[in-house]
Amino acid sequence: MLWNFAPMDIRLPANDCMGSSRPWTKFASTRPALSAWFIFAVASVMGAPRSMAHHSGAMFNQDKQITLAGTVKQFQWTNPHCWIQVTVPGDGSSTEWSIQMGAPTELFRGGWRPRTLKAGDKI
């Protein structure tokens, strides 16, 4: 065999004065892990303001409530938010409302499923 690719057991001196040694893999494996955690922490801190801006509630009036009664035109189970298209009858004509909901994972935890609402359901 021309080349030997078997792993070598290289040993580095230990920190104690007793002359014992430990495999280099025990020493070297901690450095990449610490570097990865450091990069992850820096990226998380730098990305935090941008992710908070996406979930701003400034465009919603939290003090005003509207009650709608109509027929489901379409229920969209999509990321990042689910939507309900509702046709609401009015004075001689109907109005279509688009209702934005939470993410599918949030709705799923609350008991919603993709077939919870169907076109034609009265809500």
C-alpha cells in the first residue's frame, strides 16, 4: 500500500505535570463548536431587529372590532399567514373581505386544519 489513510493517534501534552497525554481530537473538537456557536450568536443578534420589524402591529387598530357574517369564498392554508376570503352581503350588493390569520403552525396548535373551512360555509 502506497498511502496509509488510517487515522493516526496523535497525542498532545496535557495541562498537568504528570506527563500523561490526551488524543488531539479531544482538544481540537471544541474549537469548531465554539466558533459555530459564536457565529450563530452574532447572526442572531444582527438579525433580531429585522425579524421584529416584520411582525409589527402598527397597522392594526386594536381598539376597534368588526363583526362580519357571510359566506366563505376561499380558505387559503399558506405560509406565512393563512387567509379567509369572505363574501358579506350588504345593501343590494356584497363585499368581499380578506381576513389575515396566523401561521399554519399556530392555527394547527389551536385546532384548525386545512379543511376546517370550505367554500360555501356560512360564518
